[in-house]
Amino acid sequence: MEVVDISKVLNIAEGFVKAGAKWHFHMLQPGCMFNGRPQNAFVIEDVSEGNSYISYSIAPHDDLRNACESILGSTPDMPQTDLSEDETALISHAKDLRKAKKDWHYHSLDPKCEFNEKEDKWTFIFESEESGDVREMFYDSEPHSLITELDKLKS
Ligand SMILES: [Zn+2]
Ligand SMILES: [Zn+2]
């Protein structure tokens, strides 16, 4: 993963778009299991070519996230399915953490993502740094319903 200056990230992302690449990005906060530094990290990955870039900054770059989301375009409707028992348990765990004012975040990693150790599965990772809690679940397709429910708790 190549380290680049934060000012280059949007240009690189636009290059991905021009090349018709399949790409995505991650914002990694300090303490995240994928972030080895005490800064905020912004990662963009071209999963068609296997190129990825990382940029570190003191403050999180919400502006860059918004820009990346807008050039990625709207995602097609995400089909919702019934929640599994494990998912329901995770959602209530997330609610409890929120009540206790403990932060959490999640990653939904597509099979080609550099952070995903499973080559043929989506990996869903739920992290709560303060409670030292990491939960992993594996899927054949992205767990939209779980993501929708967790996002509701965040807002
Ligand atoms: Zn994380
Ligand atoms: Zn990724």
C-alpha cells in the first residue's frame, strides 16, 4: 500500500473512475485494527488492478469521504433480508455499547479488499476499541440488512 499525501487522494480516485476501475475507500480511525498509526487514515483501493493508497492526517477527512462517495455514485438498491440470530445479537450488543457511551465501528470488506483475509467471502468486522471487542462474520454477499440496522444506530 503506497503512502501518498492527502492532497493526492481525490486525483487518484478520479483516475480510478476514468480507468473504469472497481474501487472503494476506507476511513480508518486511530485504534482501528487496520490502522497501525495514531492518526486518521484514508485508504483508496482499485480492486480491479490491486492498487491501493493510504494517506494519514490528524483530523478525519469527511470532505474527502463525501467527494469519494459522490464520484462513486449512488449504490443500487440494497436488497434487505431477514436478520440472522448472530446479526440480531450484534445489533443489541451495539445498542448496549452506545448506551454505555462506548464507540464502535464496522467494516464491510468485499472479497477483493486488501484487508479481507478470506478470498471468496465478504468479511464483516465489528470493532469496539474501548471494550477491546472485535467480532467477525463471513458472508457470500454483502450483509445489507445488518449494515442498514447498524447505520440507524449511528445517526
Ligand atoms: Zn476498524
Ligand atoms: Zn478495502
